[in-house]
Amino acid sequence: MAETTYTVEGMTCGHCATSVREEVSELAGVRQVDVDVESGRVTVTSDTPLTTDAVAAAVTEAGYRLVA
């Protein structure tokens, strides 16, 4: 198992968190996605480490931006 925390910019509410959670959850191997709107932190637990590009693409699809 791999766990990585990312910072996402632009989330302001529960709907934002749900959008990000749904998009990131669709990535292959993802087991769990925890979103903290206040801090902008998104913690992803997956079978193997994910590429930052894959996570960034999912976050972008949800309408937000992954902060490098």
C-alpha cells in the first residue's frame, strides 16, 4: 500500500470535496481518498504509488488544481 498527500487549490465546500474524491477514486489501484477542504489536503491510499501527473489530471477533471 502507498499513501500520498497532495495539496489541491480551489476547494471551498463539501461538493468540491466530493468532486475531487470521485475523480481521484477512478484512478487504477486507488483504495481510499480523504479530502480536507479547509487545508486543501487530499490523501490517497493506493495499491502502488500513483504518478503525480495522473493525480493532477484527475484533480483538473474535477475542476481544481494540484499544487506542486
